[in-house]
Amino acid sequence: MAGRRSEAVSHVNVMLEACGFQERIETLDHCTVSTFVCLFESIFFVRIDDIERQPRTLSDQIRNATILLDVLSNQALCLNLNSILPGRLASRDPKAQCDLIDVLFNSFVVMTDLRSKENQQQESNEGEEEQTVEDEGGEEVVELSETREEYERQVKE
């Protein structure tokens, strides 16, 4: 479990840095439900409604964990996360934290890859010139000046 905890701390710090946060954690004890909420909102570019932004009690933490897990499992990923209990997450149970960090980090990797591909696609489209031609019926058709091989390569990616 020590190796998994160390890896989880590393993953949280990678996500914090990539999402623009200056803070870093040294142990899972420094990772709160609020940390997970911030990571989720940064990864998916959404703001979760009904989150207590300055939770003062364990009850507030449990409520936030419940909302986060519900949004993550039902709306963002459509995964069954019933094995991660809000109370354990709020009380900083290492297994619950590691399980959620695994889900968030995998989502982070996928979203980062998608954004990278979108950026590459936008950059490659910037150099293309549009040409307007008429089809057989006299309708205007916009064509991009690219070769068939380039198009097929992009479709395969």
C-alpha cells in the first residue's frame, strides 16, 4: 500500500501542476475532498453546483464527497464508484483516496490527450485554405485544400 500511496501523491501533484495550482501535497493526509473537487473541476472545465466551498465540518466534507462522487459517476464518466464511500473519503481513508485518485488521474490523462489532439488538429487546419466550388447541382461547396492521403491519415488518428 505504501507504493500505491506514493504513486497517488505523485499523480495528485502532476494534476495540480498541470491544472495551474501552485500547491503540492507531501502525503495523502494533505489531500482533502476540496482538493478532489478542485481537480475534477479543472480537469473537466466545470463547476459543481451545491459544493460547500469552505467546508467547516466533517458533515460538510461528506456532503461534498457525495456530490463529487455522484457527478463523477453519473454525469462525467458513467462509472459505478459505489466502492468509494463518501465518509471514508472525507475522513481521508488512504484506500478511498487512492481509488478516487486513480479515477481522476485516468480521466486527466484521457482529457489531456484529447485536448492535445484537438490543438494539433486546429494547428493543422490553420494552414489550410478554403476554396468554394459548385457541385453538379449548382450548390456552393466549400473544400479544404488538402490531399486525400492527409485526410485519411487524420481520420485514422
